[in-house]
Amino acid sequence: MMSVWSHRPKLLHLGFFVAAYVLACGFAQSLAIVPGTGISIWPASGLFIATLILSSGYSWPWWVLGGCLAEMFSNVLWFHSPPIAAFLIYVGNALEALVGAWLVNRALTRPVRLESLQEVLAFVALGAGVAPIVSATLGSATLAWFSILSQSFVTAWPLWWIGDATGVLIVAPLALVVLHNWRGRPQLSTTQWMEACVLGLIFLAIAALSLSGYLPFAYIIMPPLLWAAVRFEFKGAAVSLVLLALITAIFTITGASQFAGDPEAQKHKQIMLQLFLAISALSALIVAAISRQHQLAALSLRQSVEALRERERELSQLVDMVPAQIRRLTPTGEPVFFNKRLIDFFGLDVGDMDQPGVSRLSAVIHTLVHPDDAPRLLQTVHRSLVSGDPFSIKYRMRRFDGAYRWVDGRAEPLRDQNGTITQWYVISVDIDDEMRAQEALRERERELSQLVDMVPSLLWRLDPDGTPTFFNQRLIDFLGLDIIDMETPGVSRLAALIEAAVHPDDAAGLTEALHHSLATGERFSKQYRLRRADGVYRWVRGSAEPLRDENGRIIQWYGLTHDIDDQLRIEEELRERERSLWRIVETLPAMIDCAAPDGEPVYRNPQLRDFLGYKLEELDGKGKTRLDGTLDAGVHPDDVASVKLDYAHSLRTGEPYARRHRLRRFDGEYRWVETRAAPMRNAEGVIVQWNVICLDIDGEVRAEEDLRQAREGLARASQVASLAELSASIAHEVNQPLAAVVANSHACQRWLMADPPNMERAQRTVERIIRDANSAADVVSRIRALFKQSADRRVHTALSGVISEAHNLMADEAVRRRARIEVAVDGNLPLIAVDRIQIQQVLINLIRNGIEAMDAIAGDKVIEMRVHHVGNAIQTEISDRGRGIEFPEKMFEPFFTTKEHGMGMGLAICRSIVELHGGRLWAEKNNPHGATLIFTLPIETKAAS
């Protein structure tokens, strides 16, 4: 159903069909001149059949429906028959169209063009002969049944059949020709147009004269009708038939035609009218088909002649372009034709080599063939000319540039039907490159033979049965001629060779392997000992592959034997060395771990396994990687985060890993270890394994801690001693000038109390007092300079570099005390003039104080340093997370300390150094805990007074 709907015709086309159908019914009604009957020429049948022939089978229901509407409308308009009768008549017309279209489409190739006599006859027989039988039978029966116009079946049937047949013959060809041949503008010359006009005038004149009754016979119209069919084929025939039908209808309706008359004669005249139009249509269509066939035959003949000419040109080009040199000889051997390729090769044509008194064949051969080959070629040609046998010979021909090139010449005779030679055709193919390639191949074979003998391997060949057929020279030299040429009666040559050359312990296994390969065709490979010519047995590896033909049958065995004795000895040494190295790794007094490129452990030596107390496999299936499982299970909780961070950095960058941390032993005790890891790379630099060594340094770390504490005690004792010494020095230095001042003061007092006062003596005593006081001041100044240091060694430098050095110096102590130092330095800080050593001492003292302040806390121990630009100075802030500051107003005073063993001089000296550089040092409390020590250094430093 969907196919029928999708193939519905356009509404415009369906409308044209309905309108044409109605007009055709009116035309038929106008020609119904027999009294008492409506039967006449029925053009609607031709229109209906042509429409279905040109349409798809799926669209036929639409055209049948449209024809039904047109038929019923025409009945109301023209015929006035009972509706049931009109419908039954249409059913006959529709069946006629369906049967006719189906038969024509089955008999002829679509699209139907009516361009041959066979097609025209088939169309006439099926469409105009068989199909109208259906309509005539059903229509005549309907007329008789309903007694329409007093028609009987017998009288109505012939008129109905011939009327439908005439309508098909006149209308259907016109519809088919219009669609297939007149889609474009007709391609007629001026002469043809003039001829068509003259023919039209003659046709109209004769039709008017003959059909109006002035001429005694209507068939006189046939000559111009057939003329139109011959000259213009189906186009002319279709147009002429339509014009003839129209003219006939006009004169018949008006009563001026010989087909009109008294009522008694009208029935006969009606039949004559139908026969006239049917015979005219049939004659015109047959003549048009014959003319069309003649035109097609003439066109085909012209095309065949043109194709033959084109074929001849192609053949000539083929002879000239074929990649061979072609010549033609007479039966006596005289050259008469060279193709273009041969002319281009020689540089001259066949007629250019004629010489008086010499045959053209001899002249060509002696002129163009190499002197060494000319006699042989001439003798071969003469022998073939006498015997009539083909010949084939290789010789050298001279090219136009004088170079001689090898060619392969072949000749065949052309014989007539009696067997007499009429021509000789000779072809020569340039094989110079092939000849050179063959020579190169022979040279290559010689080189290959030398290569087989010189290759540093033992080569051999066996036939399919296993009999040796070839040994290369190196194998002959290896075994010796006495073994190679050995023949033992009753023993195969292969068995004799194995018995003589193979070690007795290996002979049986080698024989079995060879026989297995020979029997199954499988590849042979075996390792065995072979006796050298000097009697020494050496290990070799022999292998062999079968060579098969296209059917898979083995035709040869090719074998290769390598001397692997040295290789086996080296491999054994390597295995022994590997075992030794493995024993070293297993017994080395260190814990060793091997990991994959992603850090996953793959091996642990016994020392590490014993230390941890578990195996690697016990970590699998716990939702963690082996690396994370190892670190979480073994590393101290305070160290695991930083250890994982360092491991991740090394795995990501490929840098070696080294650090100290605490590792849990199998008994639960955490011990300090030093872990170092380095990547092992291949030749391309890609990491293939990480090798890790872990050393137990717990005793060393504890010894270092004890040493540090001892050094601190020593330092405190040294400070006490130094302070005592400094105090004694100060007392000694200051005591002398002060004692002199006291003595001189008493003397001055006595001189002033004398009567009279001795002013001169008193004045000199006062001068000595001033001198001794200045001496004491100098001592104090030197002591002050000792504490305030000196500003003479200042240089312009970047403070970030000084901070980095101080950070590096304090890094180990921070790790030891489990603290972390974070530094944030603003970029683009200006240079300042400082004494690097003094500022470094300030930074170290402040960082150490911060670290020591956090010894008693259990949380995260972080020293934060921030350096930034503030106004005309650079400000440095050092914060800790300790317990904070209890006496911020006293902490910078000399000898004030909150430490158990402190001297109280560090912050005082730091403030003296900062102030000496023109800066300021102070302290602030942090919230909720901790302290921040802040000092500034001016960008343009002024000396402190």
C-alpha cells in the first residue's frame, strides 16, 4: 500500500489525463454516424494504453481511478447511458488498457519506443489486436444486456473491436513518440523544414479532395501519408495520422465525406471508415518502422566503417607504440617496413640503406648488426627463408648513437590459405639490460658462493632423505677431509658422519632429533659437541629448515651450525658471577630493597625482611600499593608524611633519594635509619629499577645527640670561663686608670686645701685626672666595640642570599629537632649594605631561639620567615609556635635569660648588630601562641653613633 501511495502521479498530470480522456470520448461520440448505435472510433483506448505503458505498475490504480472519473463524466456529458451500464463499459475499457499495457511491456523492452518493425508488429498485435477483445466483449454484452440503442452482441462486437483497435493505432503511437522523441527541440535542417511544409500542404490538399468526395477513392491519401512515414519516421507518421483522423472526422460529421450517406448504407460506411483509419495507421506505422530500421542500419554501417577506420588508426599507433622493434620482410627476406620504434632506434628508415649490387637484407645486417654477430644472424635468416621455419636469435644491434645493444630477435612467417609464405614478420626486443642483469646475476652467484664459503658459520645441505649433499669450505676445514669424504659400507653417510664427528654422549640425541625432523618436516635445532679436525670437541648449535616446492613437498634441508663453545664458557662464568653477586647481596650487612620504576617494592634481602618481620606478599590485597603499605606500616608517624613527600618527588623527577627517619622494627621499636635510593637506567636513559639501601644508624644518632649535649655543656662552660676572663680583663684594664684618677684627685684636694692654695700644682693634677679618665673611657670603648662588632666590612648584597645561607646552616638542626623552616621572600628586593657575617649571626640566633622555644610542644613545629619591603627599609619577620614571650620588655637586656643555662647575651648582641646597621629589633606576641621577632635594615645605611 505504501508503494502505491509513494508512486502516485502528479495532480497536474492526472488532470491532463482526465481532460484528454473526456475530449477523446467526445470525439468518439461525434463520429458515431451509424443510426441507433454509439459505437465508433474510440481514441480513449489508445490514450489509456499509452499512459499505462509509460507509467510505473505501482501507479496504475491512480490512472484507473482517473479514467473512471473521466468515463462517468463523459457518460453524463455525451452518452446518457444508465450509470451501471456506463460503469461496466468502463470496466471493459480499463481491463483492455491493463491487459494491453501488461502484454506490451512484457513483450518489448522498456521504455517502449516503437523504433523497429518487430516492436511495431508486437504493439499492433497485442495492443490493437488482443487487448480490444476484452473491451469489445464486455462492452457488447453490456449494450445487449441493457438494450441500449437496440444493439445485439453479434452486431455490436465487430464495430466495438475495430473502433478500439483504430483508436489504439492512432492515439497510442502519438503519445509514445511525443514523450520519447520530442522532449527536446526537433533537430531538423532547413531543407527538412521546407520538405515538411511542402509535405503538409500536399497532405492537406489530397486529404481535403479525397475525403470530401471530389476524388473517387479515399485511399489516395496513402502516398503522402507513407511519404511522411518514410521521411520523418514515427514523428511524421504520428502527426499525419492525427491530422488524417481529424480531417476524416470533420468531413464525416458534416456529411461531405464519402463515409456519410443514407441510413441504410451508414453501417457499411462506418465499418469502411474504421477500416480506412485502421489500415492507414497500420501502414504508416509499418512503413515508419521499416524506415527507422533502415536509418538505424545505415547509421550502424557508418559507425562500423568509422570504427574500422579508428581501429586501423589505433592498430597503426599500436604497431608504432608497442615496446618492441617490428619489421616486415618479403618471402625472399627483403625488408619492406620498419615501425616507428625501430626507425627511432636506427635513426633511419628501411629505404635509406639500399646499396647497389647488394641485397637490402645483407646491407641492413652488415650495417646495423655487430660485426661479431652479423654472419651468424645472416646464416640463421637464410636457413629460415629456405625451410620456412621460425627463428629466434640474440644479437647486438647498433643504435643511432653508435652504441650496440643486445636484442632478442624472433621471426614468424605469414601464410595464405594454400600454405605459401606471403610475409615474414620479425620482432626484436631490447634485452640489453636483461643481459647485463644476467651477467650481474652470474657475478652475484660467484660472490654468493664465495660468501657461503667465507661466512663465519658452518653451512650444510641434506636431501629429503637426510643424505648430506653440500658442506661449505669452513665446515670442511673444521671437520677435516678425512671425515667429510668418509664412506662406511652398510652405513648411511649421515650416520657415518655423526659417529665420526659427534661426541659419543651426544650422538644418540642428535640422531633422534634429525630423524624426527626428517620424518615430520619440523624445524631442527639441537645443541651438541662436534669434534674439530685437531681432535678437540667444541659445543655447537645446529639448526635446519626445510625448503618446500609449491605443493609443500620438501626438496632440500638447509642447515647452519654455530660454534658456541666460547659463548657457553662465558655464560657459565657469568652465571657463576651472578651467583656470587647474589650471595653478596644476600649476605651484605645492610638492608637492601629493589623497586619497580613506579616505586613498588619487588625484592628485599634477608636483612631487611628480618628487620621488618614480614614478607612483601603480605601487603597485597589490602587496598594499598606495596609502597604505601610499607611506609604506613614501618615509618614513624611523625616522619611518614615527609618521607612519602620525598619519595614522590624522587619518583617524579628521577632524582636520588636520601634522608634519615625512624623505622619500626619487628619487635615494635622505632630505630633511626638512613635510606638512600638511586635509579638504574637503561641505554636510553629510562629508569628500569630503583635500588634502595637502608642502614641502621640508631646508635650513631644517639651518639650524635649525646655529643651535641656535651658540646652545649662545653660551650656553656666556655662561656662562663670567657665571661670570668672578660670580667678580670675589664677589672684589670679599668682599675689602673681609675686608681690613678683617685690618687690624683686626693693630690688635687691637698693642693687646693693648702694655705695658700697651690693653683699651679692643682692645675697640673687636674690635667692628670683628665688624662687618666680618658684612658678609662678608651678601655670602655674597646669593650663596647667588642660587643657591638665593626661596620667596616659591609658590602652591597641581596638579603635573600644571606637568608638562604642561614636556612641551609640551620636545616640539619631543624630536622634533628623535628622542626620545619618555611621561607617567603618577596621578589625584586633592592640591595643593601650589610656585614654578611653579622646579619647571618643575627638570623641564626633568632632561628635557633625559635626552634628551642618549640622543644616542649607536641604539635607541628614550624619556623616561618617572611622578608618584604616596608617604606625605606627591608623588614624580616621570624615567627615560632612556642609558648610565647613572658617578659618582652626585658628580653633584649644583657644577661637576661629565660633558659636554664643561658647567659642572656644573644638578643642583646643581636640588637647591638641591628642598631649598628641603622635598623631596629623588637618582639611581638602571636595569637594564640608563639612569638615573632622583627628587625629592619635601612636601604641606605647610616653609621650608628
